[in-house]
Amino acid sequence: MSEMNYKQKAYDQLKLDADKIMQLIKVQMDNLTMPQCPLYEEVLDTQMFGLSKEVDFAIRLNLIEEEVGKQLLTQLEKELSKLHDAFTNI
């Protein structure tokens, strides 16, 4: 397998994991579940922490560019912010 294939596979896996977290956020938004719920916060924090560690690992292995990893995490943080804003403005 070529280096480019490894890099693409690494990115694809990170994107898949990010999409799973995004789906969790969207389910919360769709169901209007309180984001302050301790269980929700714990699960989301754990998922985000895990993804950030995956991204760091992929960057250290030179499988993805640092900027690409930051963009993945930033997009998720923006969605999380939207969720928080939706509930604080109710």
C-alpha cells in the first residue's frame, strides 16, 4: 500500500469518527435534550478527547497535516457551540 493510501485511510477514519460525534450532536439538537445533562456532557467530552488524541497521533505519524486535523476539530466545536446556543436561547 502506498504512502498516499495510508494517508487517505487515516483521514477517512478520522472523518468517520468525527462524523459519529457530529451525529451525536445532531441527535441531541433534534431531540432538544439538555446539553447540560451530565451523562451527555461526559459522553461528548470523552468522544471529543478521544478524537483529539487520534488527530494528534495521525499528525505525529505524518498521516495528516496539522491544519487538516485542526479543521476537523474546529468544525465539531462549532457544531457543539450551535447546540449550546440553541439551548441557552430557549
